[in-house]
Amino acid sequence: MANVKQKLLFRNKDVSSVNSSDVTFRSLEKAGRPSQHNGKVNGLKDRVPTRRKSLNDSLEGDIKDFLINEVELHTYDDLTKVNPVTPTTVLKCLQARYSANVFYTHAGCTLVALNPFQPIPHLYSMDVMREYHSAPQPQEFKPHIFIVAEEAYRNVQGQVEPMNQSLVVSGESGAGKTWTSRCLMKYYATVATSSQKCQHTVEKIERRVLDSNPVMEAFGNACTLRNNNSSRFGKYIQLQLNSSQLLVGASVQTYLLEKTRVAFQAPHERNFHIFYQMMKGATEKQRQEWILPLDQDFAWLPHAEKTLEEDCLQETVEAMINLGIDEEKQAQIFRILAGLLQLGNVNFSPASEESHLCDLDEHSKGFQLKTAALLQVPLDDLQSCLRVRTLRAGKQNVFKPCSQSECSVRRDCLAKVIYAQLFDWLVTFINNSMCADNSIYCNFIGLLDVYGFECFLFNNLEQLCINYANEKLQQHFVAHYLKAQQEEYVSEGLHWSFIRYQDNQGCLDLIEGSPISIISLLNEECRLNRAADAKQFCVRLEKELSKNANISWDKFSKEPHFTVAHYAGKVSYQIEGMMEKNKDPVPPELISLLQKSQDSLLHSLFVDSDCENEGGSRGHSKVVTVVSKFKNSLESLMKILHSTTPHYTRCIKPNPDCRPLTFKKEEVITQLEACGIVETINISAAGFPIRIPFGSFLQRYGLITNTKLASQMIGEDNIKLSDQAVLGSAVKNVLSVVLRRHTLNSTPSHDDNNNMAHCGRTKVFLTHSLLEMLEQHRDWVRSHKAFCIQCCWRRYQRRLHNLRTQAATRIQAGVRCWLLRRKVEKWHKAASIIQTRWRRWRAWMDALAEAELDDAEDFMEEKASVLPKLDPLLKERGSVQLSSIQEPVVVRGWPIGLAMASAPTVTVSLTANGFQRVMSMMACLKIPFRNGEYKVKTNQFDQGVASIRAQPWGSIKMHLQRSPLLYADMHPAHKTDVVTGLNQILLERN
């Protein structure tokens, strides 16, 4: 989109220089160039009409050529693409897009929104919100209010200078400002809470921000002639964001609630929505509690039979619950509102005499009784304060009966002051429930939704204040964009053709100027201690302000009035009743009555009002009028707007009857001309929307050429002109690098490159397309430098890792060598000890084995003195000569050879495991054939004979599980030539 804008720059620039009814031309000469018009004045006078005619003919031809192809008109999503830019071409494009159900169109720095007057659900769905939020370049999408919202959201943590943002939604009443503000709040409540951190708190804030809308619309919006949901107050909502751009809170500032609507409704208009919600949505129990019969008519509730989408009590109640207003507080609020409705039915009849009090009819007495019961105030005090006024005479109070009109005024005043205080309490409660601490939020996005420009059949102080606020917003737009931008181009040395625009400074001087203005004269009249006279005030206005071209009077009108030429059109204001509304007096008797209320909420609204009213009644100099308070609040709002980056959305009302998809050209063209859309398009098409000081530019984009000038000069307070020239050359180097790279990727002309940027004296002017190129190139340079840093860091880390690995390896090798050497030494020492012990034990075993294999008696005789006495078991199981045994004994575990050699007097006890082994042994011994010679007793469970096998010399060897010898070797030796142990015994016996 931005690229297309640049291609049309010169085409639009030439057209914007035409001196027609909307555009004028002024050439800027270069410095040092002499003026040549002195000698050619007469020639110019002759040629100007001819040139003007040819230019007009050319312009009409261009318009006809542009409008021929009407099929493509709806494709112009940005009106800066229109060539030529005239009210006719702009109107045709908007009409074509509106017919194609396209309701948003870019107009340079402004978004134009046409009200469709019917629901378009898919246009504001959650998927559409996420699509615009996640898009790298939302500007490439179709025009939408979400583009403005996303741009402001990203600018909070801005590319160059992070700033607070303001979204200014303007337009006439019924153009769709309230709906647009609602969509913006929904968008931010969705995209600015997409974090898992403190999810419960974030959802709570999101819910309260969204629920503040239906509550404030119910209490502050009403149905008017031009709009079914017209805002009767102005509000500026600050959505507070932390450093992570998460929504952490919100606050609401309100301006000039139209509280007179509670007691007075113009023909064909309604009261505030909340009263109709109560009448249509209350349950039977609530009706009994609020004393609101279904068939009861109320004077302050006109057109109750008309049903609107806003007449939904349940939605308001749910929103109040989510905001933290409990059921008890809700009951108090609705009782107070019901009391106001009952108060509106109290009518007074004129007194028979001047000294008597005004009377009430029977119905009014009943309504007065219900009012006192609902407001919980004493009935006698209510009657007294409505019909009797107190006058201060020195130190004494004088009571005077009120006339019928004065009684009605006091009744209306009581209703207005209660409703205004209740509305302020609601706003304060909402702020306390969702406003974040100053230490928590860093930036904010402001949403400004104020009443649109109004012009009714009868206009009074409310319409004057409303239109005054719209004049201030229009002047802010003019000063911020149209005027300031063009003057800045000239001061920075750009060759610029000035575009004429409608400046409303004269109208603002008329309303608020010093020393004489409408506001100053109104305040002066109200401070005088005299009755208001509308005709006298009209004469004074005509005398003091007749020189101002923006005010006029109708000489033939019988009613005192004055007409102001606003930027959106002329409005006639009736003077009758304007001074009383500006004074807005509240009798002290009414405050005292409300302080006696038994209702805790109503009592708290006026508990601190005593001193204020006393101070206001003692001196006229301390009187604060309505327009003074409104002017001060409006000035504070303007300060906030001037300190933020504004984003403008112009809401257009396609037809005055609010009919769906109906486009009235006269209605639209009037609004386009009033808000200066055509001038905005011309300036946007021919200008540079991005303006950055040299220092800020180099701080962000200086890394493209590795310049450090900005960081070196950032500490200096005053940068000299020579330094600015140095910075300017550095800026040009950066731009040349980016444009050179862009030229390699595409083939733009030299003029295109020159029209994308301009270096002034202290600032650089850019288009959106070049800013995108700068950001892309900056990201590429940062990625490249980050890659180099990563390479160096990884190389350093790798070297460090290798050095540490080598050092650790050497340390491990040394430690392992020392541990192994120590272990080997221990092994050597342990092996020596084991060998010594083993040899000693082996020698001892050999000695025992020799003793066991020798004759027992010889062993006993020779070793008696050395060896201890043998155990009987050893003697029993040892090898002894059979001849030494005198009696037959039972020998357990003897070798079979010894057992066979013994006489039958020897009882042999053999042991074998398993039935097969026992049978084998018995068959070997031939037991069945030697019944008389041997007594064989098997004891296989005691000793455990494993096997019986024959030896080479004919003897039999029994291999036992347990050796019958204690010390001799029971296993066959590994060497075949060595005979020891049992084999030796068997061989010796055989």
C-alpha cells in the first residue's frame, strides 16, 4: 500500500497545487534566489485568467477520466490513490465501497468509517482480531479499525521513540463512534491479555474493562433524534499497559454529563437507558421493592413503548456484578432511580395567595410519599425543601414560599443533582475496581469517545458545550497534522506547495477567546447578583462580538438567540434558560435533605458537600459555572492528547434516518468537507508521514553503516548547526546504503528514490515504504552481527572447552597413575603376606599329612613331645594297622582295601547316595556270595559315597564326598607319577 502511495506522489502533488475552491498554490523559492514578480505584475494579471481556465478544464477532464471506470472504484482502499483528489472523486469512491459492503477506507493518516446501520458479525470476530494482531505488516490488509488499533499498540513500544497513544474517534451523532470505541476496547482486551503470566488477574482486568461499557452506556447514553444510542457524556478511557504490553488496568475520565435529560427530554427523545431497562426488565419482586407498577406512566419516561436493543437490564446487572457492585449496592442504586421516577410525577398547583405554599393534587401526594420512602428521607423535610426556600438576612434565615415554577425548578434540581452524583460515584467505583498503580503500568492507550456535533431545532447550553468540544478536537487535528506538518516542511527546507485547509481558530476565539468571548460573557452574567435577562444578554453579545465573522443574529426572530458558524455548519442557540443552566445552583436545603437520608449510599454521596455549598453561597466570586468546569476539563484533555501520538478515525453517517446500507450524497459530502478529509488526503499523498530527528534516526539505524555519531553527541545539551550537518551527512549515508540495496532488488527510477526520503535541517522525512525498508535492513544487519558474535563466542567456548578437556585429562591421568601405583603396592604387600602365610600353612599341612599316613603308634611316639594328643575321632578315622586292633570294631569310612584285608571281625560301613550307587557297590563287593564272611552295613546318608572304581593293580578305589582323611589329599594328583593320599594307602596295602 505504501509503495503505491509513492508512485502517485507527483501525480497528486501536481493536482494539489491547483488553485480551485479547495486548493491553492504557493511556491517556495530557494534561499538566495531573487524575486522576479515586481516587473511582471501586469503580465501575470493578463495570463492568470487564461491559465486558471486551462487548469480547470484539465481538472474536469481528469475527473471524467477517473470516474469512467466505476467498476474499479471500490478497489481504492486508500483515498490517496485517487487521482485527482476532489470532493467528487472521494465521494464516488466511498459510495462504491459502501455499495460493495466495504465500510472502512484509508484517507492518509485518517481512517474513514461508514456506519452500515446493521450488524456485521464476521467483521469483528475473534479470528479477525488475531489475524490483524499476528500479521507482520497489518497495513497490507484491507482497511479496518483493527489496523489503527494494532498500529497504536505497536507504537507504545515504538520503533524510535516509545510514546503513549491516543485514538481519537470523531463524527456526528449517530455516525458510529460508540460502536467503534467498543470494538477498540474489545480488541485491546483480547490482544493485550495473551499471556499465561498471572492469567487470573489478567482475565479479571479484561472482564472489568469490557463490563465498564454496558454500565456507563446504560447510565450515560440515551435515544435522541439522530441516534438510538447517543452518548450524553464524553469519556476518555486509558488502557494501562506494563513493560510487557499486557493490560494491567484502566481508568475512565468523564466530561459533562447531560444531567438535564433526567428532568427534561426533547420531543421524540427518551431519557437515559437505565430507566427503561428497569421498567422492562424488572421482576415482579423487584417491581414491588421499587414501587414500579407495570401499568404506571411516568412523566420523565417518554416513549416507553419504543423497544431498543439497549433496553436489557440483565446485561447491565451482570456487568455490575463483574465490576464488584454487590446485590446490596445494586438494590440501593435501583431504589434511588425509582425514587427519581416517582419524583417526576410530583406536580405543583399555583398557590391562592403569594404568602401561601403551592398545593399538591392527590396523585402528586402519593408520588411524593413514594419518593420519600424510596430515597429514605423525611417526608416533611421533602415537602418543605421543594416548596420553601431559605434566604439569608444577616445572621438570620428567612423562609419564603416558592412559586409554582420555582417548585418545579427545585424538583428538577433535586433529581439532577442526585443522578449526577450517582453517575460520578459509579465512575469512581469503576476506576477503583480496575485502575492499576502508577508503579505497575508504563504506558497507556487512550480512547476518546465524545458526543458528536449536534444541531437540533432547539439548541441550548448543552449543545454549545458539545459543539465546543468538537471544535477543540477539530482544532487539535488541524494543529497536529494539517498546519504543523506543512509548517514543519517549510522550516526544514522542503520545497512544499501549501494546501489551503479550513482553520477553525476563529470559531474557537469566539467561544473561548480572551478577553471577550461567549464563555466569558456567560460567566460574567452568572456572577452578577441579578435575575437573568435573555434579551439583555443577546444585546450584549451583539455589542461585544459583532466584529467576529463566525457569529450572527437573525433580525426577524422573536426569540433571543445567536448563530455560530462551526466547522461542521451553522447552529442557532436559544439564550432563554442558558444562564440558569450555567449557574447550576443547588439550594442548600436540598443538600441538607439528602444528608438526612437513611440510605447509606445516598447519604455518602452528599456527606462532604456541606462546606462546598457554604463556600459557594457566601461570595459570588467563588461561583464555578458549568462552562468553566467544562472548559478546564477540556483543556486537561487537550494536554493529554498533545502529549500522546494521536490516531484519527472519522466516522461518517451515510444517511440522517439511520437506514441500513443507504448512502445519501448530500449528507456525506457535508461531513467530508466539515472534517477536512480532502485536505488530509492531499497532504498525506504529497507529504512524508514519518519525521525523525537526526539523532534518534542514527541511534536506531546508525548500525547499518557502523556510525557512532549519535552516541557521541547524545550527552550534549545543545547540538550546533555544524553538528547537525555532520549528522545529516551520516543520515544520508544510511539512506544511500538502504536505497542501493533496494535498487539491486528492483529497478525504481531516481525520482522514486528521491521522493521516498528527504533530509531537512534537523530531521529526516520518510515514507512508510522506506521506513519498512529501513526496518528490514536493520533486522538483516542485526542478524548478521549477531551471527558474527555467535561465531566468535562459540569459537572461544570451543577453545576454552578443549583447554579444559586437556587439563582435566592430564589431571585424571596423574591421579589414576598415583592411585594405581598405590594399589599395586598394596597388592604386592598383600601378596607377600598371603604367600608367607600360605607357605607356612602348606608346610604345616604336609607335616600333618605325613603324620596321618604313617603308623599311628610311631607318630605318637616320635611326636608325643611336640605334637598334642590326637583326637579320638582322628584315631577312629585315621589309617592304623589292622593288627593293632584286638577286637572287631566298626570302622566308618575306611578304604576298601583295608576293609577287605581285615578279617571278618571288621565291620565295614559304606555310604552311597542314590539307589543305583548302593546296588553297584554291593554288586562289586559280591555281598550276596559272602554272607558269612562280612557284615556289610550301608550308611549312604552319613558319609556320602560318590563312586567306586578299580585301580590298575586290581584294587578298588572309593571316592567319597567327604574324605576319610583329615590332612592327606583326597583327589587324584595332576601328575601321573606321583601317588599320595588315598591312592598311596591303597597301593601300600595291595
